[in-house]
Amino acid sequence: MSLNSLQKWQSKAPANTMILGEHSVVYGHPALACAVDQYVTINWQQRDDTALNIYSALGEHHTQIQQISLHPKLNFAVAALQAFQKQLKFGLDITIESEFSSTIGLGSSAAVLAAMLAGLNQICQTNKDTIELFEVGHSIILEIQKRGSGTDLAASLAGGIIFFQPKSEDNTKPTINRLQQDLELTLIYSGYKTPTAEVLEKVATDWQEKPKQLEMLYRSMAKTTRTAYQLLLKDDMEEFYQQCKNYQKLMTQLGVNDDTLESIINALNGCLDIHAAKISGSGLGDCVLGIGKTKNCSSSSQNKLENYQQIGIQISQNGAQSRLI
């Protein structure tokens, strides 16, 4: 095969953040999430042999189609290749680049996985739709992390704001409903992050003697998320903001708020152009989501917010995509 006949592709997927549904979504309840305008980009170069070479800021990996070996820091990329192994007809040089840090809660692993799936779907000509790609990706997440709803993957694959209903006994497939609305968003990074698995374990331990109360709390979260979704569809924004505030109270009740997060939330609530503020993600660190912008803040709020990294984000209407270049 001549060098000129070797093809190149580029795939791209947006970062993501949760709006509502943290914790309860892990137990089959719905979530609201969105894709945001920071991206993972993957450049693919066809090879004339069966080598698979991955280049990333997290590390390099060199393996073969016939036996795809593992890499501890590139496990999502490697698992995606394994999922399409039977359809891979040639080797690839794969260069992964990210516009955002993996330490900040923007779903970097899910964005990498979404970009990998979109690229391989085109390269292998498998023609899977968004739900089919999600199901492949979610099985990878469960294999690597042992648990996880895949909401972040759904948002990166679909783009925009999504209402996500995980697969349950009542429905054979998960559902991803895209909304047409847009929101102004602000993320404030607390400066530290507790791994989601640790937070889930802490919640399970804290509530182990109160399983019925925990189930009722998750049901309250689910009801709040569904109500907020219906309000968004009707453009009833004031009531939507109220549901976001209600969800934050439920997160505090669950036990995943802390003094730092509460301080950031209070500071955001001191800004006239922030309509609601809540934990985004599993809690005990990571990010606080402000719906609105940090303008017209009180002096005390401004002083507090200056102590933290502020991440300016906009909703990305584009989900994961791939093209020949």
C-alpha cells in the first residue's frame, strides 16, 4: 500500500457536565446533563501494517491488532480498540489531544471514549447510531470502573442538553432526549476532587442502616430531575432554577456537600446574574455549577470566588463526530 493511499481521519467529542441527577442516576433514575465547548480531538493515521500506536499526554502505547495489550493510563482508548478489534483491517497511529485537564470535572474519560467510538465507527464502517455507540461505551465503563450510569458518555456522544434515562427493567434500551434550550453556565473548581467511587462508597456506608430513607431520597432526586426537565421544555426558567436549588438541598441531605463547596455556592448566590448554584458531580470536591454568569456580585462574593479557578463554558450543540481529512 503506497503512502499516498493511506487515509487520515479526525474525530472529536465535547467535554460534559451534570446539571441534575447526580447519585440517583447510578440507581436507574434520570439525569440532566450537557456537552460543553471544550474538546478531545483524535487524529487517526492509517498504517500499512497491524500496529496500533497511541500517543497522548497521559502516555504512549504500542500494540498490535491481533493481541491488543493493556495500558494503565489509556484504558478507555485501549478498551474502545478492543471493542472494534474484529472490524479493524489495518493498523493505526492514534494521537489524542485534550483542551482541558483530566483533573477538573469535565468528564475527560467519557469525552476520550466518545471520540474513540466515533472515530472507530467511521473507520470500521460499522454505522452504529448514538444509542448503539453508547451501549458499547457503557459496557466499557462498567468493565473498567465496575459502576457508573454513563450519563457523561451520553452527553459527549449526543451534544447539547440531554435528558438521560438509564436502561432499566421496564425499558430494553437507555434513552437520550436532546433539548433545544441553551443555558449560561459557570463552573468553579474547588481545588480538589474525591474519586466518584469513594464518594459512592461513603454514601453507602453512611446510609447502610437507613436503606428505605436513602431510597426515598433518591426518589425525591428523580422527581426533582423530571420536574426540571418538564420545566425546561416549557421554558419556565424561574421554576427550573428553583428545582436546581432543591436538588442542592437533597445533595446536602445525602451527605456529599462540605464546607468548601457550601462556601462557593453561597458566594455564587451573592451574584445577581447567577440564578442557581449546586454541586456538579458526585460531590466532596470537584466543581460547583452556577447557572448564569459571575457578574454583579457582592464584594464578599467576589473576594471568595477569586480564591478558586473559574471555568468559562458554553453548551456545545455538537456531539461526538468523525470525518475523513
